[in-house]
Amino acid sequence: MKKFIISILAMISLAGFAIAGLDVSGDTYTTLAVSTSATNGTTVTAAVDISSLKGGAKIIVFDTGDLTANASTQQVVTVQTSTTGTSAWTNVSAPVFADTAVTATVEAENFDTQTAGKYLRLSIVVNGAAAVEHSIGAVIVSPR
């Protein structure tokens, strides 16, 4: 009888582990930029600590397109990394986001968190008339 009870308790505890592993996707979502308004020139977002993220991730960027509907404008988004979060920023070679003009876009690109420094930010360059305005948001989706 004692062995029977121990066997049942063991099965219940193993079943609990199996259920716990299936109840969430296992992904974390880290905000890189929230509704950042970019006008003619260069705008940089705040530094984000990514040291807790592991392995392959995706960076998803949403760009409203040119809110002033000026077709001659262009927005270029570059991911930058730094070990301090305050200086010595360098461009990350991947991901590379497509340049955006008037039309709103959502783009997701692969990113290896292990190839970057401790901090990330976005550098947003808008070319065009002084009245040009884009608004972007970005998130990093990474496994735990």
C-alpha cells in the first residue's frame, strides 16, 4: 500500500511539471520604443538593458509612415548597441529594416541577443522637409 501511494504521488507531481510547461508561450516582450515621434534629422530612443534576454529574438518595428503625407521623405531605422548604455554606440549589422516613406509598415527581423552589448537603442533618421513626422514603436520578442 505504501508503494502504491508513493507511485500515485510521483505521477501527480510529474503531471504537474508537464502542465506547468505548457501553460505559457515562453516568450518575453521588451519595449524598445513607444510611440517615438521623429521629425527631420536624427532621433535616438532611450537605452534598453537586454542582458536578461537569451539567444535568437525578433525585433518588431511599427512605423506610421510620414504623417504629413509628403512622398519625398524617408525614414531609416538602425539598431545600435553599447556596453555602457550612455556612450560608444555602434550600429548592429543585423537586423536591417526597410526604409519607410509615406505608407505605414510593420516589420519583424531576426536578432541574436548574444551578439550585442548590454544595451540597445534605435537611431531614427528622417530625411525630407522640416515638417516631416514619423511615429514608431518597437518591441523585442525573445525566449526566456
